[in-house]
Amino acid sequence: MLHRPKTLLCFSLALAFGVSLLAPQLNPYHLDVLLTIGINIVLAVSLNLVNGYTGQFSLGHAGFMAVGAYASAAFTLFAAPRWFPDANFLVTSACFFVALLLGGLASAGAGVIVGAPSLRLKGDYLAIVTLGFGEIIRVIFRNVDALGGALGLNGIPFHTNFFWVSFWGLITIYMVLALVNSSFGRGFLAVRDDEIAAEAMGINTTQYKIIAFVVSAFFAGIAGGLYAHLKSSIDPKGFDFMRSIEIVVMVILGGMANTRGVIMAAVILTLLPEILCPIAEYRMVIYSLLLIILMLTRPQGLFSFRIRPHPSHSA
């Protein structure tokens, strides 16, 4: 029974590899939307670890995404061509994998720097601090000429494909679920349910919040690297406050601490603007109205359902 999730993960990765062989036959527009859905799933599921399972409220996810995007893009643009000028497919794939890990680790490091001093705060105060971090990161990248300044980085190699997005999407889902369902991970739920009671029981709540923050930041950095190598061009405006809000809305709409719901919300909120493209002038108005209606009618999340046990009828 313990090996079942690992077996399912391996099967899913093998299936993703098989499907990726057929992906080039898809319409480029449809493939781009499909890959964007996968990246948003990584972002939403990773943020759900902090906002959902740990009960904190972070608004700086776009900042961690930006760190990962710039770090991985800088590696593939500047370092990899110098070290491997005549790289074949395997070397190029290995370099891309290293670039994504580098972006994830850079974001995790930023998570430690931000999280260690700020996660002693709670609620609105933590949200303000993480929001400030995201804006600081954006301003820093806008003023670093070596990284393109306000124009950003262009000419990033197109390495993101269906396999890489599926691989990291499945790894993110597996890691988050395995973490929160482990004996150690119960501490995240304890912090969310009652932080004072958790501290009274001897749980180091600050440590748990930092771990959640760092793991979430790592996968946000991975998503940023995938995004950079999908769009081939990034600039600081693509990681602004509204980007963080989009990811938070996916978590809230899907249901806090509900991984399946968050995945479904990421799919819907990625497809919705594309579906409304024929009425482009009213697209954002309709999109905003739909979000308001959903938040008013389903504040607990669109996909949060609590199954009530049926009363037993004794003879």
C-alpha cells in the first residue's frame, strides 16, 4: 500500500513521456495553452502548501517565480553555451534540467531570506511583507542591466515541452501530497488549525512555516524556469502583483488545502480568458464578474465538497 503512490507516479511519468512524443503534432496555439495550464498547476499547487495546508497568506509567489525564471534563463543563455558550445540533445536536456534546478534553488534561497524574519508575522502582516518582497524583486530585475533591465531577457532557448511540464507538475503534486500526509507533515495542518495549541504541544511552528515557504518557493522557481523557456522572452512586468493575485485566486477558487480542486481551478482559470477571446473588448470584464460571482456563491471554493455521512438505520 505504501508503494502505490510511487507506482502511480512512475506510471504517470511514463504516460507523460509517451504523450509528449505526440505533442509536436498539436496546433502550436493549443500546445502553448496546454503548457501554460501545466505551469499554472505547479504554481497553484505549490502555493496551496503555504496558503492552504499551513494556513498562512502569501502574496509574493510571482516574486519567487521571477527569481527562478531569471536564474534559469541566465544559465541557459550565458553559462551553458560557453561550457558546452557543441551540445547534442542529451547535453542540452541535461543543461535545461540543471537550469531548472538552479532556478528552484535560487527561489528557495530567496524563500529562506524572506521567510526566516517574516514568518513570525501572521495574517495581513505576512501578506503585506510577501507583497513587498515581490515588488522589490521586480524592481531589482528592472534595474539590473546585465539581465536586460526593463526590456528583460530575450532569445531564451525554447526547451519547455509537454514532458518537462508534465514531469514537474506530477513531481509537485506528489511532493506536496506526500509531505502533508506524512507524520512530519501533520505539523503543517496543526499550524493551520490552531497555531497556539500547536506551540503548546511542542511543535516549532516557525520551523514548519519556513519549510512550507521554502518548498513552495522552490517549485515556484521551477515554474518560472519553465515559463521562461516557453515564452523565450521575460521582463519584470510579467511578474507583477497581478500575477501573484492570479495564483492566489486559483488556490481560493479551488478550495484551500484541496489539491484536486486547485488543479481544476488552475485549468479553468487558464482556459477562461482564452475561451473569451472572441469578445476581447469585454473579456476581462466578464472574467472579473465570473470570479466575483464564484467568490460570493462558493466562498469555501468551487471544488470544496464535504461528504456528509449517512445516518445508520439500526433494525
